[in-house]
Amino acid sequence: MLNAVIVVDDEAPIREAVEQWLTLSGFEVRLFSRAEECLAQVPEHFPGVILSDVRMPGMDGLQLLAELQRRDRDLPVILLTGHGDVPMAVDAMRDGAYDFLEKPFTPETLLGSLRRALEKRALVLENRALHERADNRSRLDATLLGMSPAMQTLRRQVLDLSQLPVNVLIRGETGSGKEMVARCLHDFGPRADKPFVAVNCAAIPEQLFEAELFGHESGAFTGAQGKRIGKLEYAHGGTVFLDEIESMPLAQQVKLLRVIQERRIERLGSNQSIDIDVRIIAATKPDLLDEARAGRFREDLAYRLNIAELRLPPLRERREDIPMLFSHFSRTAAERLGRDAPVLSGEQLSHLLSHDWPGNVRELANAAERQVLGLDGPAAQENPMGQSLVAQQEAFEAHCIRSALRRHRGDIKAVMHELQLPRRTLNEKMQRHGLVREDFLAGDSPTG
């Protein structure tokens, strides 16, 4: 239950009396003597109610109401009026004020109005959160493509973790999309309007690593001309993505651990500590604990980074997503290059599904672009890992059923007719491949 109230009144005795009543009743109260001060400090999506006097020097209560309405039409504003201001207050309610109280008012009258207003505010904010989550889910579906069970699970995890202030470790093979997932964790969370700073730990020479991460003062070392802001300081309020974290020098791992624990840094050549607020997202191919046992990584840092772990499935473990992804990459490349997107034959699709894709999504995207350019067919080589015929058939079957469900927007009878399958057989195959009819209904079909 929300319980935040902002009180705006230029008369100190009224402010103090209202504060005492509300505090004793369990409300969190902030006081302002001027409307301008309130406007400067009221947060966006304020989870509470504004209680304001009408007649005040400078900006009055009606002007405050108008400005608050411009920012958020659903923010409840209760006006405090003198006897002669009642007609004006009634007009203000038509303009969006939630209620008005005529002075003098009793604590019971005030508390009743506030509680009703807070109940309404709670419903509004809950409804907004539901709409925002639905919008985020749709945007995420269009970013992290794939309808395999593994990708559906990954999107749910990303959506949940994006809202939490915890460090995340992303595990995945080369080309599996680790930076894209890190970017989604940032873009769909509360830090989205702050910097996202990506650092490839394997690409920075060891002797420059500390200056790159922490910055330096002028003259801190030979060649250090002028002050330089490091990546961690630059990302204040946002997210730092440390790719290939296993490549970070051990000496710098100690300093990163201290940053995570103390939330402050020191530039090279400076004795001054600087407070920073950053979320750390790290990515690695090997298991960091295995690296720690081999003496190549600090175990305590591994645990600090791995508050939550996301595992990105390699493309060979979600073959049913390959046709959708190839089609998406082909369309994107065709638009960029001013060419027509190719139409795959059954034999070409079979090549796509049988190839092992050691370079994962990145390799698939390159293959799609080469196909658009007419340089070669997709995945022309045979599967180097000897993918079994049964596995290839399963992937192709899942693709055919998914495509039919998408075309017919979840109409099971239409899918049965197209694929010439009895209802029971179709149900069994859908269950085996993790396909759910509701995911394909009209107006809610998967993006791909």
C-alpha cells in the first residue's frame, strides 16, 4: 500500500499540524513551503499524493496543479481551500484535481480523502507497470529472436533480471549474442537512460588496463597528458559490460573486486576516492570457477560477479530457431544492400539445419548476408559434428509446425488440415517441441 504524501503550504503551523497527523497515521510525509520547491523535487511516477494549499505567494496551488497535470494527469492532487475558494476548487476538480478540503478540516476528513487517493494511485501505477512489462516483453521478443524453449526461458530471465540491482554473469560460446543480452539487461531496466559501456578485456594491453578502467590524472605515468575519465567512472549511474572477463589480468581483478565491494574508485595518480554507482555485467566462455581452480582467476571475484548467471544456448541446441533467424538476417541484409531477400529451397533449408554453426548466431548472420550477395549457398558444408538424421528431422519438424501455427495464428484445425495430421498426433508433437497454441493467437503471434 502506498503511503507517501507531499504537503505544500506556506503557513508553517498548518504544515506542522498536518505532518503530525499523517506521521502518527503511518504516512511518509515531505513538506514544502513553496510550490516551486515541490515541482523541483517531486519524482517522476511519484508513488503518492500531493496535498497543496491554493493561495500561496509565487506559484499558487492552481498553477501547481496545472503543471503536475502536464507531467502526469493521473497524479492525485488534493487542494486545501479557504471558505471563499470553494467555487474555484470545484472548477479545479473539473480540471483534474482529485479532491478539495475546506479549512479548517478534521484529521478524519483528511485521512479519508488521502486513503482514497492513494488507493487510486496504487491502481494507476500497477496498471502502468503491467503495460510497461507487456511492452517490454514485445520489444524483447523482437530483439532476442527465437521461439525455442531455451530462448523463451532466456527472455523471461532477462526481463526479470533487468529490474534487479544485481551483477550478472553471462555464459556463452563465441558469437552466441552475449553483448546483445547484456544490452537488453541494461535497456529494459531502470538504468536505461544512463551510459552502457562495453569493455573487451581481451583487447586491452595489460599495461594499459588500469588506466582504461580507472582513468588517470595528468602525469600519472609517462605519456599521461591531461586527465582521463576511466570506463567505470564514465558509466556512473549505468552499466559496465566486461566481455571476456576471464582475460582480465589478476592484478586488475583485485582492484575490480574492491570497486564492487566499496563502490568507489581512484584514478591513477590520485589519492582522492570517487563514489560510483555502476552495475557490472560480465561475460565469459569458460567456467570462471574452473579458471579459479586453475589459478587464472580470483575465486572471490567469480562469486561477486556471479550473483545471477545467464546461460546462452549455442545455436546447435536450438536448431528450430535457425530458419526464423536466417530469414531475419536475410531481410535485414537485403534492405541494407538494396537487394531482394532470397527464398530458400528445401535442400538449402536442410543444409541450414544440418550445419553445426560453431560460430553460432554471428556465423548464421554472415551466411545470410553472403546468400543475399549471391556469393554462396547457406551452410554449404556438411555437418562437421555428424548431426544424426533423427536430430535433423526433429528440428525440421519443429520448424514446419511452428511456421504453420504462425501462419494460421494458432488455429489448430487449419494447422491439422495443412500438415495433414490428426489432432492427437499434432498435440503430441507440439508438446514434444515446447509449442503452445496461445503463443500464436491473433494479435499475439511471435515476432520473427
